[in-house]
Amino acid sequence: MDGGSAGQGRPIPTPETVEALYRTMAGELGPTGWWPADTVFEIMVGAVLTQNTAWGNVDRSLAALKSEGALEPHALMSMDRMRLQELIRPSGFYVNKSRAVQTLSRWYVERCGARPDGVADVPDAELRAELLGLFGVGGETADDLMLYVFSRRTFVADTYARRLFAFLGFAVPAGYAAFHRAYSPVVLGTNLTVADLQEFHGLIDEFGKQYRDDAMKRGSFLAGWDA
């Protein structure tokens, strides 16, 4: 487990370690097919709605939006706010989330022309900063959008990733921003493509869901992996 330090004398993984981990997980759990959506815009809305709730609740909200013909950026940005809140109520925090999805929709139309390639010439760091400047878009949501909507190489430093790397004995800085800042250069130092990184995120989440409460199974699953 050689790598750089990140507090408390514990290492962080090397790019080679991360890539080996991805290959192991892909062989055992893949493919995950994550992110499930019919359109890129559905991914955008889902990334906001999934904050602090289970995906099943998001599915219900997305289905309600589809039934209204509202899962389209122009329609969603101009939709009555109270009606929108009713439709996304299953996802919780519907007042703030309604504002967030409408703000994101307006930005997507006005800044991107409602096309991901509308910001193709914007550098990664600048695009991420723009997303973080939008209401209701935090680090994890911004990285979800970067990876799955705008096809940029990035690391989604979510709770499942934190648990996995901590379980493997690596240092995991506290807070999303610090964790992302420490691990992003490592992940970007791998040879993993955008498609690989999309799948890696799905694999990490799938692993976390399957083995969250069983340390013995987690250990058995990773017994053959050589860090």
C-alpha cells in the first residue's frame, strides 16, 4: 500500500493501486450500467434530486416529471415552482431542490445551449467552478455532472468511496472537498478513461451497498486484490 501521506501517517493510494482496484472490482461486480437515465438531462436532474435521499425516491420523482412532459430543460426552467415541488416531493427537501433544478436548467439552456458540448471549450477546473456556483450544487453533485454529463475525467469522492478506501487502510481526509482534493490527482494519474471512471463510481457504490454491513464479506471480496 505504498503511496503519499494524507494525515495520521496513513498512506493514500498510488495511481497504479487505484487502477488495479478498479480492474478487480470490474471483474467481480461489473458492469453496473450506472448512471441509469434515458437522456443526459435526466442525469442532471437526478444528480440534484439524489442528494440526501435513496435512489428509489428519485425514480418516483423522475417518473412524475416524465408524466408531465417536464423532463426537458426549457420546460423545467419555466415550470410553476409549486407544481414542480409537488412532482419532486418524494425526493425530499423539495423546496430547495425545486429551486436547484430550475437554476441548473436555466444555466444549461443559457450557458450551454442545452447541449453538453456547448461548454466543450471550457477547461475542467473552470467548468467545475461554474457548477459549484449554482444554487444547490455542491462538490458531489458537481462531480457527478462533470463525469456523467460533460464527460470529464474526475473522481466522485462520495460516502461509499470514503468507506472503501478507509476499509483498505488508506488515509481519507475529512470532508468532501479535502477528500476530493487529495484523491483527484491520484485518480487523474491513472490510465482510466471517462467511461472507466463512470463505471468505477458505479462499482464503488454497488460494492458499498452489497457489503456495507458485513466486514467479513468485504474482506473476502477483496482478499485476492494486491494493493
